[in-house]
Amino acid sequence: MARVTVESLRKEYDTGSVVAVDGLDLEIEDGEFVTVVGPSGCGKTTTLRMLSGLEQSTSGRIRIGEEDVTDVHAKNRDIAMVFQNYALYPHKTVFENMEFGLRMSTDLSETERERRVVETAEMMGIEDLLEDKPDELSGGQKQRVALGRAIVREPDLFLFDEPLSNLDAKLRTSMRAEIQRLQRELGITAVYVTHDQHEAMTMGDRIVILDGGELQQQGKPTEVYENPVNEFVGGFIGSPSMNFVDVAVESDGDRLRLAGPDGGFEFDLSAAYVGRHEDALDSSRYTLGIRPENVSITDKGAANSITATIDVVEPVGSDNFLHLDLSDEFIARVDSDVDFDPGDRVTLTFDEADVHLFDSETGRNVLTRDRDSPTVTP
């Protein structure tokens, strides 16, 4: 087990014309499970490869435990990595695949290597497969072998590079739980890279969000979800995505009115709300953000309500997603027993406490300074 420290990490390609990771700072506690998430090209896999030593950083420092490993070769770092494509030797048995790393990188005796492999195989539930070869295994079994190969090393640091992407949905769910259970039992520090925000939210003690090679926000999943530091994070984290509407702020006595560009969206912020946030509200134009589950159906003519037309009704089991004509993509998440059809007119409302306001130019959430959250990055 080990604490991981990343300081001002940067990776350039093509003599600096492409910056994959730009000034990344991270502190990962001993035994912590951190998920790194972001869209394609955000720098998450490049970061993982620099942690492993498979990529040399352009600048910055990496420490694992008490050792500066920035210039240490991958084979000399006490890490184990699990890949998306399993990376099993097709001509070797499961036992030989799991034992190979121990044989090549340790001075353990043959008896000790065998003991470790058998114990790990039993932990993974693959003890009956030790004499099989990879082409005799299912996708889930191959992933268990790949995990077992990493566990048998007893490393200071686990690195996972989208390890569940090749599995079907049901198997991904069970393997997510399996990886979490194993990490807790073993207490090994883990960094898990994924493009799936649901995976990132459900697995990590802490979530790290990257975009364009830069750190956007980090913190506990619920804190990041409830208090996104900018419009990108608000839109990327959550499914369905946060709704966004461009609004102008108009003074109406002690209240502030948020008005959409076509007059079809108006919502008043109370005097008490304005009083709490008046220092942050220093512009006349914002992007309002509200999550689909915070939008509710109310009675026609109710105070501070908005009328909209349903474009699409999307049943998803316990919920219905109502796609509305308020913006390019505005969704209300309602119970499945709330029955509507496309073309119906509905009246909506939401609590002003659930409103996010993002600066129209920078995308910054102007209300984060007034929310109790340690997750916001400078």
C-alpha cells in the first residue's frame, strides 16, 4: 500500500503541439480508490500510463510512497495494471499467466509462487480454470484472470485502464462489485480510469474529472454531483445530463427573474435567495442548470411555474424521461406512473435551491463559493 503524489504533471506530443495532460496535481491517500473520468482525449489514460511508467512525463513529478518514481522504469515500479483487452498470453495456461509476473520480477521460490497463485485463484473463483488456456475462457473469466494476475503481485498500487469495457452490461455490474470488494479487502491504493461516469460515480471513494488534459474537479462523487464547479462537470456527471437554459437576469423588485431567450422560460428567485447570493450574481446573463430529477410536474397556473410541450416520452423502467421543448435538450425525470403522451402540455417547477447558475463566458458555477463543498479546484 502507498500514498501517491502527482505534482504539475505534463505530457506533450509532437514537440509540444499536442498537450495531453497539463499541470495535473493529485494526492491519493494510502488505500484510497480513486476513479478518473472524462471524455475521449481528456488525458485520463495518458495519466495512468505515466503513473505506470509506460509513458515518460514531459515535466512534473510522481511519488509512490516515499519514492520519487518519475524517472523509474515501469518494471521497477511496485504497481500492477489491469487493461481493457486483458493482455493474456494465449499460449500459456491460466496458472502460467498469473505466475509469470512473479517469476520474472521476484525471487520467490517456485513453491511460494504456486501458493500465491492458488490462493489468489481461489479468491477470484477461478481455481478450476488454472490448467485452461485463454481461448477456452469467457470474457468474464478472462477478466478475472487479469485481475488475479495483478493481485498475486501484492503491489503498492493498482492501476485499472477501462477494464470492464469489453463485458456485457450484467457482467460489468457484477465485476464492478467484485473489484470494489477485492480492493477493500486488500486495502491497496487503486486508480481506476473509465469513460463511464456511472462507473466512476459508483466505484470511487473520490472522483477526478478531466477535460482537455486539465483537472476540472475532484471530490466525493455525491459532492461533485451536487456542486459542479463548472458547466462541463454539471453536464458530464449525471444521467440524464443536467438541463441547461440560457437566461437573462432581470430585476423585479426584491426578486430576480431568470428569463429564457424566447420568453418561454421564466423563473423567479426569491428575495431570501438573492440575499444569500447577491455577491455572486454580478452579471446579467447566465446559463441556468437544473437536474432532470429536480424538475417536477405541478398544477396548471401554479406560482413560479413553466409551461412546456412534451416532444418525446422515454420509459426507462421505474422512471419516465419527458423530453421538453424548453431548450435543445431539456428532460424531466418523473415516476413511471406519471402518464403523458408526446404533444401534451405540462406545467413544471423546481426548487430554487437546486438551481445552478453558470457564467455564460467562462462556464464557471458562480454559486459554488456559497455552497459548502471542498471539491472545487482553483
